[in-house]
Amino acid sequence: MAKGFTLEINPWVYLGKCAGDGTWTETYLEKEHLTPAAEAKLPEAEHAALLAKRNSFPELPLVNYTTQYGLGCFEGLKAFPQKSGGLKIFRPDGNARRMANSMKGLKMPPFPPEMFVQAVREVVKRNLKLGFAPSYDPAWEKEDFVAGHSVYIRPFTHAEGGIGVNLCASPWVVIVTSDVGSYFRPGNTKAITTTRIRATQGGTGWIKAASNYVISALAKKEAEAQGYMECMFLDACEHRYFEEGSSCNLFFLLKSGTLVTPSLEDTILPGITRASIIELAGDLGVKVEERRIAVEEVLSEAREVFASGTAAGVGPIESLTHEGREVVFNNRQVGELSQKLLKTLKGIQYGLLEDRRGWMTAV
């Protein structure tokens, strides 16, 4: 059963390579595999060995600007099994544009968005034909797809070989997929502010850069060690205004009925799910503001808080602890707006609700 992120890479993968003149060559590789049913019956050691072979890319140089200096970026998106059958990918064009912008921000040749979308579709399609994809389960509807499975798609860059500090002029783009289930563990949705700084003005906070996630991982694990599910980063200058969670955007529903999310400055990642939530909230007649929001305003005025991202979709947060003071939201229950947004977003993604905006791309 798929659960969270795993390294169970599906057999078909994609390699794109940029030449020095900016042109790209593409290769689809079929890694060693059995049928999904046969793989599930393998002894643990044999299964692990098979997966290790699928995670081996001898075409890529080990010593390079990515492995040595973190010079790389990546994306995360999902393909969802549909109630009517088949798979559809959620807003791949948005991820394609963001990855191109990330690569430009790291001063490497951008992967053309149209190639991104086609490559993602083709990799998912080829694995689907082999049976490496979840099927729709009507039972997921009972809890608004919180336990629903999907195909997680991970495109990422890998630099050419190099040992000295330098930029990447001829990147690879690799696309792998795996089946995933629920991201957050049930039972604990508490959050705490962290004193660590995720991003500074003039830095790479707006880029989905691999290096950004070192601080995020440290802060997340420190929060979990204290009994919290999530951590929240504050701004680097005043350490007063909310920016992001460990790997997600943040939303705060105030007592006035206004939904606030931190405005997109150069320290905040422009989330695809974030943009979708803003549109869906507007459909519900909710006033949405993109602006700076301070800790003291949230602690005194927020009645619902939730995170958004590819992994979680909409992740309600029951409480926030800041400098030893805990504030509980909605009596630790999922708020009405959070639930509506979760139900609507997941309903569109899994094909239960009409996709009026054309967000879903068929495989």
C-alpha cells in the first residue's frame, strides 16, 4: 500500500539533456522490473535490490555542481486516478513554467515548458501501461480523499560534471514517478514557529532549489522531535512575519472572514496549490488577501489555519506554538472553510467534481 513519499521508483523514467547550444535530446529508459503483483511477492531483500537498480543512473556524473554545491532545482506534481477511469495530472503547465523560472534563476538553460508537460505525460502513461499506477477507490470519497492514492511525479535537474564552484551550462532533467498515499500522519496537526531562517531577500527562496530544503528538513525534524507535525518560518529581517511551512504555503482565516496568505516576495515559493486555493476560496465568496501577516495578528485573530502544497493538498493545523505560547484554532477541529477547500480541491483532482478551469490534463 502506497504511503507518504517512498523511493519505490516506477520502471519508466525520463532523461533530457541540454547541449551547449541550448537544444535538448530526450531518452525514455525502461528500468528492470516484474509485474506489480510479482514485485509485491518478492522477499524484502530481493525487492530492495530491484528498487536499487531502478534508482541507479550511471549516465549521470556523481561529482558535479549539484552533488557538490546543491546547484539544482526540482518539481513535484501528481497524477490522480479518476472516478471515470484513467489518470489525470493536476496543472502540469504551472509546474512547467515554475521549473523553467527556477532554472533561469539558477542561471542554467531552462527546460522548455512544452517539453516538460509532454515528458511528464509520457512517463506516467508508460508506467500506467505496465500497471504501475493506483486505481480509483470509491471508499476514498468517505473522507474527502484524505487517504486517496496518486502518482507522485518528481522532475529534477542534474548538473554536468565539475568540482570547482561554478554554474551549470548543460543540465540533465530527470523525471521519475512513484505511488503515494497520505502525506501527513493522522492524529497530530500541531505547528510551532522556528527560529531558523529559510530564505533571505535577494536569495533563492522563490526558486524551488534543492539547497533550500536543507534548512526546511532540519527545522521540520526539530519540530517533530518536540511533538509537532509542522514548523513555520518567519521573515529573516524582523522575525515577525509568516512566510512558509517546512515545504508548504500557509493560509490564515481571520475572525473577520478574510483569508490571508503571505504575499509572494522573493523569499516565498509560488505554490501551484496555493494559487488554486486562492481561486477556489474566491468561488466560495471568501475575501482573499495576499500580504504580510504578523505572528501577533495570527495569535489573536486567526480562527482557522492550514497549509497547502502538492503533497498535502490542504493540511489543517490545529494549533500554533510561538515562544512557548500555544493558541488553538477551532477547538482543534478541522474548520468549515478548510474542509470545503479540501473537499473541492480533491474532488476536482479525482474527477468527482467538474473541472471548470481545465486544471486536469489527461494522460
